[in-house]
Amino acid sequence: MNDKILTKYLLKEASKAEVETVEQWISAHADNELHYRRVKHLWNASAGIAGKSRLTEDDAWKHFLQKRERPAVTRPARVIRFNGFRMVAACFLAVFFLFGAWYLLAPAGSPFTASRYATNDEVRNETLSDGSVITMNKHSKLSFSQRILQKERIVEMKEGEAFFQVKPDKDKPFVIHSGDVTITVVGTSFHVKRHAEKTEVIVESGLVKVEAADREVELKPHEKVLIDAISGKFKQEDVTDRLHNYYLNNRLEMENTPLWRVAEVLEEAYGVEIRVIGDDTRDLRLTTTFKMGQLDDLLEVISETFGISVTKEGAIIIIK
């Protein structure tokens, strides 16, 4: 973003087209909004200091813009005229350095120090500032912060699910906070899913430490833990299928997978309610790969494969 246009926008002197350009730039990415908020914060702080000088806030900035756009004149009389502006500029620089110090020392995850990411009805890949890569499932929110004096790379998992491929850095561990659950790694890949007060961690590679309610477990590849923060219950077990990867590769990979488990993942992926009626039907096994597409098409394949019925009762899908 051109600093001149951004300055005019803050001074409310931008044209309609420039206002639209700035606002589109701000909304295009969380980092753009963060940069704008930092500049606006500094402007507001410097404007307060500027009120103590003989120049008004607008006069000081207008003189600054005029000065920037034409060659400097070194006549002594002209220098004296701009003493007021020089005071404002000095104050502005002082505020800038104070803000910089605060930025380095501010708590991790605060609005001015964290980059925020969110998805709606789409799956999205993002590369974090440390080089780690995340894939966010639909309807997920998280934030990431990393600063010079911060000893850790911090993620705040607000809601939803994400797959993390963490860039190794033994001097700066990668830490995820999911409510009261803390997940710590150095360089590895794993899933984190948060729904209300429940957090699930599934490890693909490396070693992951999970802590909550004064308890700690270490997970190896193909292990998972489900933690209920309210009851403090830990459920640690082996991963028996690859269905949790459906949003990464847009496929359902099944190997002797019971139908109840397939229905469970379809519920999550498509936001529907599915009931599988009858123990024999629930335990029917599938070994195949489905490409994620229309839900009705997948249900039709299941119906024809096993010779079972798939019906709808209101918003509920019944398989029996």
C-alpha cells in the first residue's frame, strides 16, 4: 500500500476511489489490517502530542506532505517557520520508538502482535511467518504470533480444525493453546481439532506433548488423544483409519472401515445428521476410496454396495 494514500486516508483527504482502494487492501488479509491498525495507533498517539504545539494536527500533516513533495529550501527564515512541525515530528518519532518497544514486550496473542486466520465454507492453506504451513478446515479460527524476544511460537486455536506442518526450530518451540489444553512441538506434523471444550490431537509425524488439567501425555505417530477440559478426561488411543485427512486431500480413504465411522465423518464433512440403524448395518465394512463430491452421490454408492436403504426424515438421513 502506498504510504501517501494511506496518510491521506487517515487525514480523511482521500478521494472516493482512494478510500475504496485502502479499504479493499485492509480487508484482503489479516496482516494488512494489522499494519493499518499499528499505523492508526501511532497516528492517534502522535495527534494527542501534536495538540500541545502551536500547530493543529491537520496543519502539521499538511506541512509535512507539502514538504515531502517539493525540494527542501535551506533559508534560515523558512527553517524557523517549521519549528512547530519539527516538534511534532520529534514527538511522533518518540511515540514510534515507544510503540516499537511495547510491541516487542507485549503479551503474545494480543491484537497488535498476532496474525489472525479464519475460514468460512472453504478449506485454506496458509504459510506462517516462521515458515510453518497450516491447512485449515472449514469454519476454523486461529491466531499466530512470533516476536524477537518471544521464546515460543504461539498459536491460539479459537475453534475448528487445522493440520500443522511445523518448521523445526529447537530454540523456539511451537506451542498451541486450545482453551486449557497446551500442545508443544519442535518440528512435526499433526492435526488439532477444537469443538467447545473438547480438543483432539492426532499425530502424523514426530513427537507431540499435550498438557491439560495437571496431566501430560506424549504422542507418537498414528496416536491420538481426546481431552474434555470440563471433566479433565483424557482418552488416548491408536489411530485406526485415515478418515481424519479428508479435508487435506479431498478424499475418504477406507480400509475395512465400519459404516458407523464413515457416517460419523460424513456428518462432520457435510454438516448433516446421519443415523445408521441396526448393529449389523452399523458394522458393515468398506474398503475403497471416495472422492469428496455430492453427498447424495456418496450415499447412493453405499446403498448400492450393501443393498441397504438410505432415506431422509426431515433433516435427518437414515441408513438401515
